[in-house]
Amino acid sequence: MSDKLSAASLLLAIVAVLYGMWYPQLVEALDTPVPEFPAERPKPRKAVEEIRRHRALPLLLAATGVAGVFLPDAVEIAIESLRILARKRIGAVRAYDSVATAFILVEVLSLYFVRHFLGVWSEFGKLIQRLSASA
């Protein structure tokens, strides 16, 4: 289990580092003003599409990959923990496994990243729609 925890933690850390490095570009792109005149919109739209494709999409895919790879193990741990709790009640405290708990925490954080990056992806889509509008 500790090998899986190490792998999941390392992969999640890589996603977090990439997000930290690319965050200024993401925010700058999402703050792009929509020009009043439609003829002025293609250039900022192209720039926003580039950031969406080359920053937001890789983050979303990486977070989804990390969460997806380790989700079956996390579900298995959660089910087993509930079985132990149902069987032993308060005595389940003696069966506590900090590594398994940490693994679940890493999976929850991975799922949070997926949800967050889906929101970022959606915000880019809305901005691109506004930049594509002809009037």
C-alpha cells in the first residue's frame, strides 16, 4: 500500500506543481476582456484557445488520470474500512491504518483537482463563446 501511496502522492504533486507554474497564464487568459467590436475578437480568442488547449486541458487530463488510476483502490479501502467499522464498532480504532487513510486523502484531493479543472475548462469555454460572438 505504501508504494501506491507514494505513486499517487508523487503524481498529484506533479499536477500541483504544473498548476502552480501555469496559474498566472490561466488567470491572465481568463481575465481577457471581450473587445467591443467583433472584428477585434479573433486575436484574443486565439490566445485564450491556446492557453485552454496547452494549459487547462493537460491539467484536466492529468488530474483525471491520477484520480482514475487510483479510484478502484480507494473504493476498496473505503469499503473495507466500513466493514471493519460495522463489525468492530469502537474496536475498529485498533485497526486504524494511517497509510490507507493517507491514500484516501490523496484520492480525495485528486478528485477535487478534477472538479476544479472541470470548472476552469468550463470558464474558458464561456469566455471563448463570448469572444466568438459576432454582435
